[in-house]
Amino acid sequence: DDDGIDDVDEAGQGTFTGTDTDGDGLDDGFDTSDDTGVQPDVNDNLDAGASGTDNDDDPSTAEVDFREDYDPCAAGTVVDLTNPQYVAGDCDGDGVTNGDEVDPDGDGTAGPNGTDPTNPCDYDATAQNFASVTIAWLAIDCDGDGVTNGDEVDPDGDGTPGPNNTDPQDPCDYNPILVTQTQTAAWLTADCDGDGTPNGSDPDPQDPCTDDGTVGDEDGTNPVWATADCDGDGTPNGVDPDPQDPCIDDGTVGDEDTSNAIYAAADCDGDGTPNGVDPDPQDPCVDDGTVGDEDGTNPVWATADCDGDGTPNGVDPDPQDPCVDDGTVGDEDATNPIWTTADCDGDGTPNGVDPDPQDPCVDDGTVGDEDATNPIWTTADCDGDGTPNG
């Protein structure tokens, strides 16, 4: 083994002959088997009475090891997939053996998709044996998110992965309360939640709906942002026609998030009642009953006809009074209960069953139910005697 100590002295027995018949590198004086054409055993089972170095190649035997002590991780050591010690070693302490890093498919040649056996942050997590990682590996932060590898994989520190563990190779998968390290420049300039605000200046780097307020810089390819619903309208940002407007979505009704402050504070139907307390946020004619707080600029409310008089709210002189409209006759909504239960001509017969809701002298024939306060009825002269009804 070229260590300067005679093999006879190392073995404590045998006689050096200077001959190596089978060419295995071991002198015939210590060679007990013919290794011609096969991988040689470093000492051919020489053990009886031996006093030499323990067999580091196979510690389970009492055989003498004539080689120098081998450190697979010593400086200058080269990749050697034929050396069992090198293959079984883990030079970077990441829990993946050198062999699995260099030769993942175990075919004896490097690759494919190998990792660096000297880089503790370059490894295949599926091949990792967490029980064998080093203390040094636990203490570093491979992904630069400020959380050590140990706290990511084993948050409770019991020596086994979990619970609620995160990925030490994903800078955007971390628990913020476990940040103890300085986050890297790469992490600070990245945008984990896709909201357009870099992590370093984002009020909440893990919330795609909390950013610096800039609109239009969002990353539509980021699944965190794309699958979120920032305006609470029930349509994910990635497919929402306007992810900032809670009243513009894909048209689906009933999927809104009433716990979302943006959606709850908006008034999508323009009836003056915020969505969060509106009995029906989609119906501009159903609200909390307050009159006069309607939004005349809201097209949903303006185009509706809440009182059923045939005149849209936006141009109706009184959108709450079914008997006050633009004067058009015959455009009334006979299905609207506000209009059908009213008695616009004051003849005592509700519009919905009145043969002529516009004529105070044509009703259901009942006498005495007329509305003497209704000017239409009072100014009419139903019996033609020249004296107004009133």
C-alpha cells in the first residue's frame, strides 16, 4: 500500500516472495486464492494471526487491510464508482450517498441526472435518507428563504420529517415564523406569490392578494397568483376578466366569497346595499330597504325596472313608485308584484287584475273601494254627470 511499512510487519506473518502469480496486486506470500480475471480481494482473506490495519473495505471481517486508510471525502479524492467506500460515502452530508448522487440508476457509470456529491444543496430529495444528514446540513439554508434545512424538513426537531414540513429546495415554500437566517439576494428579488411585488418589498410574500398596490404587474403564469381569487368574485385571477373588480367575473352566480373584504364592501347591483349585507347581491331590486342610496351610474341598477312600471330605474322619475314613469302605456311588467299590487288609477282594483289599470272608471265592479286620495280617480268623472269623482 506504499505506506513505507513492510507487508510482513503489517501482517505479522507470511514471507514476501516478490511474485504475484494472479496479478491481483498481492504478493504470493500473502495470497491464498487465485484471483486471475476477477476483482481482487485486498488481502485474500489473510487474517489468522494478522496484526495489520483493520479492513476498512469490509469492517465486518477480521481481515488485514494492506492499503492506506481511505477517505472518500478527502481533498483531491476523485469519483470512483468502483470503490465501495466511495459509493457508500456521503461527502456533502445531504443524506444521499455519493453513489446515488453520481450514478442515480446504479449502472456503474455517471448519470443520467446526477447531482454533485460535494454540494450539500444539490441532491435528489427522493433519494435522501434524512436520518443520515449531518448537523452541518441541518444548519444551512439551501434555498435562501431564511429557514434552515432542519427547520424546513423537521419543524419540531424530533429527528423525523414533519409535521407541516416545507421544501428546503423551494425558496417559496417556507414557514415565515421559522425564518432565522438572512434571506439571499435571489430570494429578495424573486416574487413568490406572483403579485408583481418582489419578496423583499412585499408586505406578505406568500399572499398573492397583498402587494404594493401596483395594478397590472401581476404574473399570470404564477400558479399561486393565478389560482387565487383576490377580488372574491368566485373567479380565479388567472381566468377573471378583471381580477381587481369584484363585480366582473365569469358570470357564475353563487360562488362569491362573502368573507372577502373587497367583495363584501362592493355593491355589484348598485342598489345601495354592500354585497356583504345585501339579501341578493345580484338583484338590484332586492336590498336592505333603504331608499335613495342607489347608484344611478351602475348599469345593473340603471337598466333594471324595480317598480315594474316599464321605465328603467335610470330614467324613471321615481324608480320606487310603479305609478310614476315616463308616461308610456302598455310596457308595464305584469309579473312584478310591486306594480301588480299597486292601484295606479285609484279605482280600488289592483293593476294586476284591473281590466284597464290606466282607466279609473274601469275596474272589477266593486263599489266603494276607490282611493279618494288618488288624483287620477278623483279628477275623473266616471258617471259623466259633470262632477269629478272626488
